[in-house]
Amino acid sequence: MSKLRIKKGDQVVILAGRDKGARGKILNVDPSKKRVWVEKVNFVKRHHRQSEKYPQGGIIEKEASIDISNVRLICPRCGEITTTRHIVKDDATRPRVCAKCGEELE
């Protein structure tokens, strides 16, 4: 399993699929399946029976997962689609930085 370059809370843009071009915040990441959930993107409808969690039951809309290869990170400083790099600081930490402008993403 490889490390992912996207974390919860990052701003991303969708590159492929029905919601191509949409921007949103990462809600959840599943590294084992390489899937991410993005806020207000890729809605699906699910039918729920009445329960304590869903007292009315019925059809509920919620976000579904997207493959991580279909999202790209947006740098908060320069606002462009970018990749990440790691730099080694004097105190031996390795923060993520924007490959275009060099801003730390942590």
C-alpha cells in the first residue's frame, strides 16, 4: 500500500466523471481502497427503512466515494492544481509543499 498525497480537509478539483470541474473539501480518505469522499460531490440515493437514525425512512442523498486518481489538490496560496513534494527541515520534519509555489500545505 503506497502513501497518499491527499489528506482530509484538503481542497481538491474533480478531473473525471459526472462532476468534472467541481471543487470541494476532502471529507474522508480510505487508503486501502484508494478512495476519497468529497464534500457536495458525487451524490447517490439510498433507500432507508425507518429506524432511530432515520425516523422517517425514505430516500436519502449522500456523498459516495471517488477514486483518488480522479482528484487533484488545489494549493491554498496560488489557487492552482498542483502536486505535492516533501522538503526536509532542520528539525527533521518533512512537511508537504506545493510543487509550483513552494508553500507549506500543513
